[in-house]
Amino acid sequence: MADVQPPPFRTLDDFVLGSARFAAPDIRDLQKWNNRIINNLLYYQSNYFISVLVSLVIVGYFQPIKMLLGGAVVTLVFLGFVWGAENRAVVRRFRRNHPTLGLLAIVGSSYLLLYVMGGVAVFVFGIAFPILSKSSL
């Protein structure tokens, strides 16, 4: 465990500004597209982590109550889903057989609760901003 080191930070020119090697992916070859996404995430993982952290801090600075409320709601809905999957056979089977629908149920329930509470835009912006700022892989 002592030998584990975080991956290095890539330069801003390499991470965002340099677009010479970016090309539209071939959507007909899903295996190649998936490998490209995974390699990009692994290569730039430190940069993505810092981008997410900075955007969450910025959004949290301007809307701290809504950001905390949004984070708490998503965490509680996720923990409720995990608890249900561990203690209820129906939920466990649903999670095992339909993982995408389970994730959509968590996100949809969180969205509904946050919408009712009025803080959905702030939290979603805080999560989605790093993804939207780096739109091409």
C-alpha cells in the first residue's frame, strides 16, 4: 500500500486546450469507443478529480445550503436503496436484474425530492459542470 502513488496531473494544454488529436468517435464501433473513454478517464483521472472538487467548492460557496441539502438527499436516497437491497429480496433481485433502472430510480427519486425542496438546479449544476466543461473526449 505504501507504493501506491496518485497519477500525475496533466497540463492544461493537454487536458483542455489541445484539440489537435480529438476526433469524433466512431459510434458504430462501441468497443473502441468504450476503450477510448476508459483510457481517457484513467489518463486524466487526477485532472477530473480536481475539476469536480473545484466546481463543487465554487457551487458550494455560492449556494451552500442548497448544495448540502442536495448532497444529503442524494446520499439518503442511495443509502435507502442499499438498505432495501440488503434487507428486501424484491429490491435485491431488482438491483441485480436491472442495474440501470436501479440507478435511474435513485437519480429520479433524488431529483423529485430535491425539486420539491427547491434545490435541484444547484446540486445538478455542481455535479454536471465538470462533465459539461469537458464535452469532448
